[in-house]
Amino acid sequence: GEQGVALLQTFQPEHPVIRAILTGDEEGFWRAEAAERRAAGMPPYGRLAGIILSAPEARAAFDLGTHLARNDAALRRIGAQIYGPAPAPIARIRGRHRVRLLVKAAKGAPLQAAIRDWLAPVKLPAQVRLVVDIDPQSFF
């Protein structure tokens, strides 16, 4: 094939991904990425669950997210940590404000059962939707 020119613009020229692209060291990048993920307990060395709350009014989603974060005994029992609530990366879709919580647990932890126990007593306010994504592939 023909050779071309690729232009790369970044605010983080020293970021490991950029360094790997520029040096062609894909294997080195993946080794470093795996080591960082292992140290942080991130997949595939740990488990994640994304919780998305959505509502026509942002306050309703944030209020429920705050309630969930403060009442996390079922998650703490398995050693899980909860982060958030925070605006979802795509904070509004089809007129609904979106708020995200992230639950992180050890690889062998019974994450799904703990989330089921955590959410069982929750009464969703009218107009608030809750979606659980176990081991999410993206964070939109």
C-alpha cells in the first residue's frame, strides 16, 4: 500500500499511549498498562460495575446517587469501593440528565449479589431510571 502521513495532536505528549505510538513499542505499552491495572485492581485484575441514574431533572438523579453512595453497607461487606455520584460523561441524552456511580471490587468478590442486596431496599422516585452495567466496556 501507499505510505501516508498521520498527524497527531495531544495535550499530553508524554502519555504512555502517545509514547508507544511514536516509538512503535506496543508490547511495552501493554506490559506497563497491565502492571498499572494490577496495582489499581482494575479489570481484568478486578471488577467494576457502572450505575447510571437518569431523570428529567438533574437534582433527582443526584439525590438518589448521593443516597446510594451513603448507604453502601452491602458493598462494603465485600470490600467494594463506590465512587460518585458524578455527571456521566454524556450528561444528558434525550432530555434526561445522567449521573454515574462506579463500584470497584476485587476479582473474586460476589459483586452482582452485593449490588442486588444494595439496591433491593431502594424505592426509585417517579421519573428516575437506574441501569446497572457489570464489567462495563465503556463509560458513556
